[in-house]
Amino acid sequence: MAIRNLRYGDDEILKKKAREIEVIDDKIKVLAEDMMDTMHKYEGVGLAGPQVGILKRIIVIDLYEENTQYILINPVIIKQKGEQIVDEGCLSFPNQYGKVKRPKTIVVEGLDINGKKVRIEGKDLLAQALSHEIDHLNGEVFIEKVEEGTLETVTEQQKEERRKEKS
């Protein structure tokens, strides 16, 4: 479909709480596809409505493994358990990374793109991504949660080296 413009840094929309989606119409379906395409273009793991300037409660996630692509509308965290300290970044804060405390496991309920109620139980990276993207829907950004002294800005070359280490 189309690549949407990302919102960056101190853009006010990133601090605002997104509104519930009342009707899943063709506009919402196109938005979901566009968000997935945009996330893939920038090699992200997740993207939330406010990051593309839309104050609606919609997130997309792709862990780049089979059956790990999600579109969630009006997601709500039902349960979280445990803790993990993760190295985290964000498409709205390019080249910035830091250590963030996230739940080790999480249970989220919401609607899929067809309006069917879904429940996702995520561990590790999926738990991190769900927590991170739902924070965006509530006007919270990861740099506010970074453990003191761990926020760093990396170059494109360092980013590429990190990617190679993870593969």
C-alpha cells in the first residue's frame, strides 16, 4: 500500500493518548496495511498509530518469524508477569537505544483486523514489543523509561554491526 510519514522525537502527537476505534472500516484496514508496510520499510518490530500521526488505538508487530505478525485494535494489557531488562530502540527515536525494564510475559486482549476478539500471550521479545507499542497508545515513549545512564546514540555503522550480532 503506502508508506506513512513517521513522527519523531518531541512531536506533540507522541505524547497524546490515542482514542478507541469504534468501527473497523476500510479506512482502518488500509491504515493497518500502511502501518505494516511502513514498519517493514524502516525495519521495525512494532508501530503504533500515533507514530504515523493517527491518534487511534491500533498497533502492528512483526517478529519476522512464521506466524508472528500481529495487527491489534484497541489492545489492553490484561496481565503482566516478571521482568526483563532489554536493549530497546524506537522508530520515532532513530539511532537511540537504552536499557528498559519490560514485563517478561504479557497477556493482551484486543480486536483483529476483522473485529474478532483476540487474546495474545507474549514472552520475551513479543512481551517487550506489545508493552512498548501499547505505551505509545497511552502517550508514553521509551526514552522516558530508559534506565539512567544507558541512553546512547549510535551511528548507522554501529546499528548494522548490532544487526549482524543478533543474526
